[in-house]
Amino acid sequence: MAPSYENLPMEDDEFDESQIDFTDIEEQFQVRLDEGLDAFVVIDGLPTVPEDSKAKLVKFVLRKLNTVGKVKEDGVHMPVGENGKTEGYAFVEYSAPAEAVAAVKQLHGTALDKKHVMAVNKLTDIDRYGKEGRIDEEYHEPEIPPFEEKEHLRWWLGDTESRDQIAMYRGEKVGVFWNDKDEQPEVVVDRENWTESFVQWSPRGTYLTSMHAQGVQLWGGKAWSRQKRFAHPGVNLVDYSPNENYLTTWSHRPLVVDENNPVPSLSVDDDGKNYIIWDLATGKPLRSFATIDVPSGIDADGNPVKKKMQWPTFKWSSDDTYVARMTQGQSISIYELPKMNLLDKTSIKIEGVMDFEWAPATPRRDGIKTYEQLFCYWTPELGSNPAKVGLMSVPSKEIVRTRNLFNVSDAKLHWQSEAAYVCVKVDRHSKSKKSLATNLEIFRVREKGVPVEVVDGIKDAVINFAWEPKGNRFVLITTGEVVVQAAVPPKTAVSFFAPEKLKGGAPGNFRHIRTVDKKNSNAIYWSPKGRFVVVATLQSQQSFELDFWDLSFEKPKDETEKGEKELNASLQLMDTAEHYGVTDIEWDPTGRYVATVASAFRHRMENGYHLYDFRGQLLREEGIEGFKQFLWRPRPPTLLAKEEQAEIRKNLRNYSKVFDEQDVAKKSSANRAVVESRREMLQEWLAWREEWTQRLKDEGADIELSAARGEEPGAAEDGHGEEIEEIVEEIIEESEE
């Protein structure tokens, strides 16, 4: 582009150069130093080696650096000090600025060996933050702020009566209450408009989560102050990691983050994303992701069914070390925490994978002493290949067990709480594809070789399955016909299973205990401590059954059924109940109480809750208009060792006597309070009665004195008398219809 010479004064072919506008040329050919250095990064944290070993170190570092881009030839400059050793840092030039950015994101914090961790930063950042006096040449000792005592986030565990807390959302109010067995819940805190959609406890009960248009807030401590805030506009759902270290938030609307619409803690890189994974300790985002399509199943012809929303999408390992999700039904991506880098920098290719579940506890496989986490997955029949269920060990990515399946319509994965078993509920269709039957494939994870036991004899389709927490028994519900959204639900049957008793106490094969037919039940809720289970009918307009079962009932010897001694179970129906409109069931963390809820989220009829003990005896019922949620506050895992817990169980009768005395003392103190209140009321009444009696006596003396003087009662000094009118009511006749 040529400079503009218009409107310049011309005299004898001479002109003044200062009047020429060269800005367009200057802008075009101006050298921007920052752009020239954008492809450079600075590597720190390298080992110091002699100059003879420098080439070997450069070659080793290049293997790491070239995983995210291409380093230019002779693009690594590693200075050597006066002592003949490298300085522990290097300057690296990539082929493009984008590769340098990728190196900072993916390689910063990478371990080179046990002693050295690589730090990667852009050279322009060091220049920008280190010039113009932004870094003081003189060292100043940092100022340590004075210690500020914070609220204890687990204060409620120190309750002298060992009560549990409940969060209740009704109308526009959210409250937290102490649960008292025989009395109304005691208010701890109650606030208007605390949330905009729902509330949720963290897995260990540390935080109460509230949802808002701009994000998520976490509350806790004795004052119920805000502990954390996570900005995610339009957030719909949240999910915690098992140990409360991380949090996933999701919104159906992609994020909009730019210079004109900044969001706290988020950057332009998060624009267009739906998921954010946060670090709870720092309150900062670790990584964000966009929603991807995942098939939810296959139809009768083997074609993928259009995906449904799966939540949680990101699933956590039991120790918060890994988080994973399925990608496009072809692979599983596992990320290491807290860096959120892809494990081994590649996804695990599993063609057609339909679902996967992490083991809920650290597995203890026979003969395996190294660290591992397990997850179970399944794939459908593809072409001539059968359906497959597999167990994979992480981080080795070794497949430790597979099982081929045929004529599979669907499968569901059910882990036992201690990762001792995983049950694969396999729905098989007949050759005509008109009927369904179910098989249970149980992987016995802790036994040598992970044997698989098949539970046969289930002719009908299983619509619900649940393991006993910390146990080895299970309950399932079957139906002869699967009808979606039927006006009248089909009849169901409830079946109970337990393992055989073997010598030494080891569990044997699973055997059927009993089946209860002609029920309407569709839900199974085990006590968190095991043994007791509620089998219920939820969200039905015809039936509202609640059956309370005990699987370790102590029967008299003469009443023990034949064959029950061989199984690790003794089944007894303790009680039955009904709760009209019941939609949810919540066991308290101790397994002593169970609440049934009729939520306004589901319907608007007779909302409220009922509270039962574990035997099914109704303790309290309360109808509350607009009642939405009833949530027991979870408890963290016990700090007692197994030996200490066993000692407590052994001496439980002695402890129960102390508890009974405390209950009696509490009742007597309550009765004493009532008696004292009544005594005070009686004293007030007697004092009032005596006062008026004395007044009447005084008035009677005045009347007698007036009569002695010849004055009429009630006569005034001016001679005008006072008329007293009395109204008397008399019932003439009364009839009752």
C-alpha cells in the first residue's frame, strides 16, 4: 500500500516529509516482539547433569515435549553453568504458538522421575509478568495473616443425644431440623428462598447445596454460612465425588463466556461447554466439557436407540482418583485427578459400549496386592459378535474377566457396596422377540479368577434389583409383562435370595428364599446398615403398599422353616403400612428410622411425610402443603476400627440399658416440665381466686355498713341509684338430628 500524497503543499517540486502520513506503512511492517516469542516455552524443574549427559537429558525431555506438538530442530536451549552442569531449566521453541499453549496446559506438573516435576510456562508470560518492576529484586518476607478460627463443618456429630438432622423443603422455605423420635422436629435453621429449584446434601453431609440461576452455593457450619460458591449460569444438576473433593455441575444450555459476558472463575476456553468439574478445596474449575451424544440402548433390530440424558455422566472411582465418561458409544475416557489429564493420553476403545460403573469401594481381589480400581462395562451384540460384559483394572487397563452373552435386549450393572460382587441383570428376548426373561450373572470379585455364578429359574422380567448394603443378600421384583406407562400397573412378585452357609463362614452359591406373589410393588429400599428392607409401591394411583421385612429375624427353634438353616437368612414380614401418594422413601444414616414422602414435585395431593421406625411402626405423620423434599443428613464413615465395632456389637445389650435409662430420664424430665407448668398455673389460679375472694369480702362489709346507715345498696352520693341488669339464658327445648 502506497502512502497518501493528497492535499500536500507543493512548491518548486519540494515538500515537507513530516507532513506525510506513514501510519499505514508502520502498522503493516511493525515488528511485534510478543508474537515472535509465542512459540517459546520455559521448562523448569529439570535435573542438573554434567555437560557430557546434557544430550541424553535433552533427548529424554524431547519425548515428553513432542507428545503435544513438534519442537523445532535444535529448538531446545539448555544453559550450562560455570560448574560444568546444566542449570535445571531450558528454553524450547515449538513450530507454532498453539503447540506452546498445549504444552503449558498438558505438560505443566508432569513428573519426570520421583524427584523432579516439570514446570512449563510461556516465555511471553515470564517476560510480561517479570518486567517493568513487577518483580522486586529485593526479597521481602511474606506476611502471614493472623489465624482466624473457622466453623467446624461436622459440628452436628457432637450432639449429646446422637440425633440426626433432616433438610426439608416446603413451599418457599428450606429448613434443617433435629429428628426426635417422639416429638416434633426441632428447628436448627429455617430460611425463605434458600434455593431456586432443589437442595442436596454432599455425600458425607458436610455441605447443603442450593441451586440458583447463576450457579451453586454450599452451606455449612453451626451458623449455616456460605462456605463455597461455584458460578455456572443456568445450572441444572450437581454431582459430588464420593470423598467430597470434587464437584460436577451441568447445564442444558452451553456456557457463553467472552469479553462482553465474563463469568467469575471461568475463561474463554469454557465457552460453549455444558459440564464443569470443580475442585472443592480451591473453588476453581479443573476442566470443562461439552455434551456429547451417547446411545442409550438398541432396538429389536440391533440399531442404536436415540440417547437419553444419563446422570451422572461423569462417574467417579471410589477414592476420587479417577473420573470417567463414555464418548460416542465407542470408548471410555478416564481422567486423572486433580490434573484432569487423560489417563495414558488416550481413551479406552470399547466398540459399542453401552454403560459402565465403577466399583463403589477399593477392590480386594485374591492375590492382588498392587493398587487398582475396577469398573464393569457391557457391549451389545454387534453383527456375529455376542454381547459382552467385562471387568477392567485401572490404571493398568487390564481386562481381568469377560463374559459372552446371547439374545440380549438390555443389561444393568449392580455393584455390591463393598465391591465383593457385581450383578449383571441381563434381559434376554425370545427368538420371536415378543417376550422377555432375565438372567442374573454374578461376578464374585474377591474369589480367585473372578468366577461367574448364573442365577437361573427367573422366568419373568426383573424390573428392580438391589443388593443388601455391606451384605451378600439381594431382593428383586419381577413381572410377567412389561408395560410402559400403563393406567393399571401389572402385578409383580417380590423374591428374596441369600447365599448358602459353608464351613468357615464363607458364602456359598446364591439360593432362593421365598417369593411373594400378586403384589403391586416396584421399589426396593434397604437400610444403610443392611438386614432390614422396605418393599414399596411408589408413584401409583391405585396402590400405596409398604412392606417392612427382616432378613435376620431370630425365630424360635421350633418355628424355623425346613431348609432355612442352610441359608444365611431368616425372613420375616414385620409390618405393613400404606401412605397415600407416596413418591420417595428415605432411610436415616443409622437405619433406625425410615421416612416416606409425598412430594409436590410429583403431585399436589396430600403432600407431606410419614416417619416409621425400622419395624414399620408409625411414629409421626405430618401433612404440609407444598412439601417437596425430605433429606436425611448423611454421616461420614466411622473412625472406629473393625475390632472396636465388633466389641461394641458384642456389648450392645449393656449399651442399650444406658440408652433406655436416658430415654426414661428424658421422658421423666419432659413429664416433670409438664407438672411444673401445671403447678405454676394452679398457683396463679389460687392467687387470683384469693384476691377476688378478698375483694368480695371487702365489698360485702361495705354493703352491711351502708344498710346500717339506712342506705340502699348501690346508691350514689347524689341520691341517684345504680341499676344492675342481669341476663339469664334458659334452654327451653333441644333436639338432635
